[in-house]
Amino acid sequence: MKSAVIVFPGSNCDRDCAAAIERSTGAKAQFVWHAERELDPDLDLIVLPGGFSYGDYLRCGAVAALSPVMEAVKAAARRGAAVVGICNGFQVLCEARLLPGALLRNAGLKYVCKPVELEVANAQTRFTAGYAGRRTVQMTVGNGEGNFYADEDTLDRLEGEGQVVFRYKENPNGSARGIAGIVNARGNVLGLMPHPDRAFEAELGSSDGAILFQSVAKSA
């Protein structure tokens, strides 16, 4: 599997993501600076990491969505490459219109950082196939704007078409219908607020995040 991690000014989980990919799958991950305009056309996986791109000015992910590299990310997604946006990366994907909806301030208006239990709402995607019959996994959230919002028609469509992939067992930030992660209609772009890159080895409290990267590697 060939993979890349996009690095924006303010990213702080880029190395976490690279370590998670490499130690979960054995595949080397390359870093790509946001100002690049081209990506390796043979990439199987592109990760937009967590952090505070551009200091979260304007809106979280709004400035990063306009970075030069995002046109190449969009082109890769159209080719069918797997794209994962984690936390701030999820916000960037929504701002870039690669995924529907938006991430708002947490319902409690506070930063939330803790382990969370997630329901695997759809284990038949290229990101979740490895979870097979497992219905509950553990990852970690760390966000102040993780409150997923979409209008009711969009939420109904996401649920009806199996695009809700992860759901909080106990909703930490007020997300609509407890949604923690979604995929696009084609199934090759995933956005999630919890961090699989902070849950890829037992020493981190959970190794459940490793299965996400392993699932992509097996589908490559």
C-alpha cells in the first residue's frame, strides 16, 4: 500500500498518523506539504490529520480546504483512492465539499478529550471491513468543534444509504444522531472525529484504530 499524510500549517497529528499507518500495516507513509499541487497517482491512501490547520481561523478547516494540495486530493478521490480525514481532517473534508455536513462547536462549548466507545454502524466499507462482527470499538476524541451537523434530509440520506460508519455510544459533543464518522456515496472518502491514530496499539489504551488502516491496506 502506498500512502501519504497531508501536512497543513498547524497540523499536530501528522506524525501520529504516519506512525499508525506504518506500525499497523508495515507500509511506509510519506508526508506531503499542503503547498504541493500534485500527488503520486499510485497512492492507495491519503490521510488528512488532526490538529489546528491555520490556527482554526475563520472556521475549522475552511482555510486548509483552499490549500493547493486539495485539488490533487479531490482528483485522487475521483480516481477512487481512499481518503481519510481525522478530526480537523474531517472538518477540512466537509469544508472542501468532499463530505456533506459541517462540524460545529461542541454542545457544551468546551474542548473534549477522552476515550470514547463507538458503534461500528457499517462494517461493509473499505475502512471497516476488518471489524467484521465487532459492533463496539474504542478510540479517543480531542476536539472543540466536533459537533456534526446536517439538515434532516441529509441525515436521512446518510443513514438510509449506509454512509454513517461510526456512531458514539455516548455522544460527547452533541453530534446529530450521535454520528462520529461518515463516508461519501462512493465509499472511498471517510471523515471521523475520533482518532484511530491514537488507538493503534494496546499500550495506547486500545488497538482498535489499527484495524481501520489494516482494512484499507487489504482493499488496496
